[in-house]
Amino acid sequence: IIAFAKSTKYEIISLNMQTNQMIRSFLFRQYDEILKTPGILSRLLGNKIPLFSLFVVGVFYEGLSSFCMARRTQDDIWITRGNAALAFIQHWSNLAPRNFENKLLLLEAEKYFTVDDSYQAQKCYEDAIRSAQTHQFIHEEAISHELAGLFYLDKGQHDKSLQSLSRSIGCFKLWGASAVVERLSSFIRDSFEGACNLEWVTE
């Protein structure tokens, strides 16, 4: 029993570190780190680890990272990981819709973006943003705006993209994520001609 307790404690600490690494890598678009980070969901399912809320949220970020990597690498393994994370979050959304509805909608938007279903992707991005607003998850509203902005940019809808990315910056500012604001501001300056002065953008 003691050995089992020690093993479980080690697994919890290790998975806690891994989850934080996944979240940080996604927020700062550290793609090399995402490639090196093992799957959170596979560890949760393969070991008798208590299902702390941080780990469930970690699976959400794993799903977002997986769909992002699927588009970057064209490797189906990432779609498989993304779909597994989506199914896991769907289960939690059924149990606790207030906490997980927006997460599920955003994962669905990213999946539809990945498989090139633009109509459903746009609808799910908009629904994810509304859900995050309704349930007052300002950081996840920020992420939803950013990912919607990247989707619009990919589709050549530059005005909508800049509007979404600007709203994302506003939400990240309210969340206090100054380093993420700087990353996103730099991306906007690099991606949009004439967007050097971001004061009007971030209002």
C-alpha cells in the first residue's frame, strides 16, 4: 500500500508538471515543446491517477494543441489525439455544461477547421466565444477569439481576423497575461500591414 501511495504521488506530481508544460507550450506556440510533451489523456487512462480538474483542463489544451499540430504537420496521429481529447471533454460537458460547454465547442471548431469544414468551424467558434462570455471564462474567451482569428486569416478574411485577434488581446489583458499579449501583438504587427499602432485595436 505504501509503495502504491508513493507511486501515485509521483504520478500526480509528474502529470501536474506535464499539464502545466502543455498549457504553457500552447499559449506561447512553442511547437517543438508540444512535439516533445507526452499525451496527458493516455496517462490518465493508463494509470490509476485521481482525476483532478487541472488534468481535465490539460486534456482540453492537449486537444487544441493536437488539432493545431495536425494542420502544421499533416500527420494523422495528431487528429487521432485531438479526437480523443474532444470525446473526453464531451463527456465532461455532459456532466458539467457550465464548465465545459465552451471548451467542447472550441475543440469542435478546431476539428472542423482541421478537416476544412469552414461553415461548421465558424459556427462553433462563434458559439464557443458566446459560451465563454456567458460563463465568464475570460481566458478561454481570449483563446477562442485568437483561434477564430487564425481561422479567418487562413481563409483570407483579413478584416474579421484582425477584429478577432484584437478582441483576443483585450481579453488576455483583462486576464493579466501580459506575455501572451506581447506575443499576439507581435504576431499582428508581422501579419497585418498598417497595424503597427495597436491602441485602437485593443480597445
